[in-house]
Amino acid sequence: MSPAPSHRGFHHRRANGVALLVAVATSWLSGCNLGQREMEDTTPHGCAECHVDITHQWQQSAHSIAWLSPEFTELTDQHREESCLPCHAPRPLLEQAPGSEPQLRDSHRQFGVDCNVCHQIGCGYAGPYRNLIQAHPTIQDTTRLPCSDFCGSCHRMEHEQYVEQYLSTTSEPANSCSGCHMPAYRSRLTQDHLLSYIHPKRIVRDHSFPVWDDRVSGGAIELSARDASWPEPQTVQVRVTLVNRGAGHSIPVGEFGHRELNIRAEVRRADGSVLGEREHVVLADSHDCLRPHAPVEYVLDVPVADAAAASKVRVTVERVDPDGDVLYRFVDNVWSAPAPP
Ligand code: HEC
Ligand code: HEC
Ligand code: HEC
Ligand code: HEC
Ligand code: HEC
């Protein structure tokens, strides 16, 4: 980007009459030539000069690896599968009409879903605030970026379920995608920078786009009923009813990759050792996945050879990755086993 926009921006604001602050700011600015040198790099490396925390969070997010992840590289035959590419490294979405298809960009694809995809409009950046002093033009946007339709340009399955299953069943004020996946905290938008000191603390959104974090997933699945019985001498039948209380779409969800919810029942001896166990796997497109607010009963028949030794029943509900490692444990519940037949 050329340095011109920030200069234009400052003259414009002076004309707006915010004289004192701007006079202070411009003298600092001309002194260190701020804005010109730093805004030459409009990749996330450039943003990191000032938005230190936000860029660091974004680097830890799935969005930053959307292009370079080994899975994506392999599944697209080294980025040759053209139909797969646009959502993983598109041009700035706010420069397009709402609802239009993401378009593959020509350069800097390695940054995947980068800052510009969500914020850039021409030489400015859209955000929640009306700014007076900044290093680059900003555009206050309260109608597109904060709304779930925006995320839905790429997250089609989540968005479709959000509209059809969540909005239609929620009575309390509904959260948007970013309301859940970008938890808010109070801080400055920039760090280690002259401009950081003249800006107040504001509400900032966590750009690591967390999922399996207590702020997002805590209490998302409720165990609303549990029961165990002996339908046969060597089987404990465990029935659990689960309710999706905390996601704005089904659990699990996702069009791509392996999304597994693992429901597991164990029957244990008094010393805690396992007598018998049974697992039930729910995938993103399973008929029995957890739709928002809709109770689902799962029945697990646990084989138990030594009925007399049965003491406790334990149920866990976890999201696991393709290697079986736990991403998040939603439920871990233990109760007394029913008396054997
Ligand atoms: C409409 C936009 C869009 C298109 C087109 C698209 N993707 Fe994605 N992709 C996404 C989104 C959104 C996610 C993250 C959520 C999800 O998995 O549904 C994702 C996630 C992924 C992941 C990561 C899964 C994981 O395990 O974390 C892989 C791999 C992937 N896509 C491969 C592909 C391939 C291969 C194609 C072409 C067949 C493709 N994508 C086309 C939007 C898209
Ligand atoms: C030279 C420092 C600097 C650089 C580099 C920089 N910014 Fe900023 N940015 C600021 C300042 C200062 C603000 C206003 C802070 C405030 O209002 O508290 C700001 C505000 C923003 C906002 C909020 C807009 C609003 O009105 O709500 C967005 C979005 C933004 N920047 C995106 C970016 C992106 C994307 C990049 C990289 C392409 C970038 N910035 C590079 C200093 C910088
Ligand atoms: C330009 C397309 C695009 C847009 C717009 C977009 N995403 Fe994504 N998102 C992706 C892709 C692609 C991935 C998967 C990247 C990967 O895993 O390789 C992803 C991953 C995620 C994940 C992580 C899932 C996981 O398994 O860890 C979350 C959460 C998420 N996005 C939320 C959002 C929210 C909230 C918004 C709106 C503020 C949004 N996304 C906007 C393309 C997009
Ligand atoms: C997938 C979309 C997406 C990506 C990628 C993204 N942001 Fe944001 N950003 C948002 C959303 C959504 C908000 C909150 C908007 C609102 O609440 O009105 C936001 C807010 C901001 C703000 C205002 C303060 C705050 O947190 O509300 C700044 C500054 C900002 N982003 C900078 C960046 C920078 C720098 C990058 C790249 C390192 C980046 N963003 C990447 C979607 C994104
Ligand atoms: C009410 C809070 C809430 C809302 C609203 C919400 N989500 Fe989620 N989301 C969650 C929770 C909780 C999980 C974890 C559940 C799970 O493990 O599948 C999750 C999981 C995800 C995942 C991870 C899928 C995976 O398995 O990797 C993606 C991607 C995602 N959400 C995107 C979105 C998008 C896009 C929207 C808006 C259309 C949205 N979410 C709305 C709470 C929410």
C-alpha cells in the first residue's frame, strides 16, 4: 500500500476539528515517520507491528493455516484442485457484494484466511469503532463483519444449521458466530506503539477463534437424564439423554475432515477398574448428532461378564481427533450401578 492514505486521513481529521489530539499525534507521527514505513507491508506481518496481540492470536487460529496445512495441501493435490481454493485464500470479502462467492486471490496465498479477507476495504480497514486517530483509515461497520452471514460465506454447513436449527429454537437473545467464537476482553487494539498510549482500552475479540476452550465449549453439552439396567444377565444397558445447550449448530459440525463426538459408557468394580465398556461414535452428518436444544437419547449396551462385581457406571462425552486424542471433555459422570439380576 502507498503511504498516501494515512496522510490523507490525518488532514481530513484535522479539518474535522479534533485539533488538540491531532496536533499532538501529527507531531509524533512526523517525528518517527509512523504509518509510512509500517503500512508498506499489508500482510499479517505488517499488522503485527501494531496489532501485536491480535496478530499473535490469529497465528494460532485455524484461519492462518487454511492454505498451508498439510491436509489441505494433500487433499487438493498441491493446490491444483481449483474448486477447493477460493475459501482457503480469498480476496477481501467486504469489497464484494454480500452473499457473493469468495474469489481466489492472486498473491500472498500462504497467509490463508488473513486479516485482509475480513477487514480490508480499499486502503482502509473495517471494524467496530469510529476512530479519530489511527495509522490507517478505518471504516465503522456494524452490519456485515459482526454478523453470522459474513462467516457463512465460507462456513456453509455451520451457517445453514445456525439459521435452521439454532435461531429457530432459541428464545434468549441469540449469539452470532463471533459472539461465541471470538470471546471479548478489555484491552488496547495496539501494543508497543506510540499510538497505543493515546487510545483507550476497548472491547477486543479473541482472534484465535477458539472452539475447545471453556469460554466456548464449557457446559455446551448437558447430561439431562441417565439410567442403567440389566436387560440380560451379562449386559448393563446405559441410557443417557444429552442436550446441546451451547453451540449455534449441531455437535459435531463441519463439512471437511473427521469430526467425532465420542460417547462412552463403562461399568466399573468398586476399586475403579473397568469391567466392561461400550462406545458410540457420532459424526458431523450422523442422524443422531446433537441439534441445538433438541434432546437425544443414546443407548449403550455394555457387556459385563462378572455381574456381581459391578459397582459404578461412568459416562464420558468427548470430542476426539482422528488419532483418538481428546479435544474437549463435555461430560464425565459416575453413578452407582443397578443391583445385578
Ligand atoms: C465454501 C468454502 C469452502 C470450499 C469451496 C472448500 N472449503 Fe475446505 N474448509 C472450509 C471451511 C469453512 C472449513 C472449516 C470448517 C469445516 O471443516 O467445515 C474448511 C476446512 C477444511 C479442512 C480442514 C479440516 C480439518 O480437519 O480441520 C480441509 C482439509 C479442507 N477444508 C479441504 C478442502 C477441500 C479438499 C476442498 C475442495 C474439495 C475444500 N476444502 C473446499 C471452506 C471451504
Ligand atoms: C502503524 C500501526 C498500525 C498498523 C501497522 C496497522 N494498524 Fe490497524 N489500527 C492502528 C490503530 C492505532 C488503530 C486504532 C486503535 C484504537 O482505536 O484503539 C487501528 C485500528 C484498526 C482496526 C479497527 C477499526 C475500527 O474502526 O474498529 C482494524 C480492523 C485494523 N486496525 C486492522 C489492521 C490491519 C488488517 C492491519 C494490517 C494490514 C493494520 N490494522 C495495521 C494501528 C495500526
Ligand atoms: C474466507 C473464508 C472464511 C471466513 C469468512 C471465515 N472462516 Fe472460519 N475457517 C475457514 C477455513 C478454511 C477454516 C479451516 C482452516 C483449517 O483448519 O485448515 C476455518 C476455521 C474456523 C474455525 C476453527 C475450527 C476448528 O476446527 O478449529 C472457527 C471456530 C471459525 N473458522 C470461525 C469463524 C468465524 C466466527 C468467522 C466469522 C467471523 C469465520 N470463521 C469466517 C474459512 C473462513
Ligand atoms: C475470519 C475473519 C477475521 C479475520 C481473519 C481477522 N479478523 Fe479482526 N475481527 C473480525 C471480527 C468479526 C471482529 C469483530 C467485529 C465486531 O465486533 O464488530 C474483528 C475485530 C478486529 C479489530 C477491532 C478490535 C476487536 O477485536 O474487536 C481489530 C483491530 C482487528 N480485528 C484486527 C485484525 C487483524 C490485525 C487480523 C489479522 C492478524 C484480523 N483482525 C483477522 C474478524 C476477523
Ligand atoms: C452459541 C454459541 C455458538 C454459536 C452461535 C456458534 N458456535 Fe460454532 N461452536 C460452538 C461450540 C460450543 C462448538 C464445539 C462443539 C463441537 O465440538 O462440535 C463449536 C464448534 C464450531 C466449529 C468446529 C468444528 C470442528 O469440529 O472442528 C466451527 C468451525 C464452528 N463452530 C463455526 C461456527 C460458525 C461459522 C458459526 C456461525 C454460523 C458458529 N460456529 C456459531 C458454539 C457456537
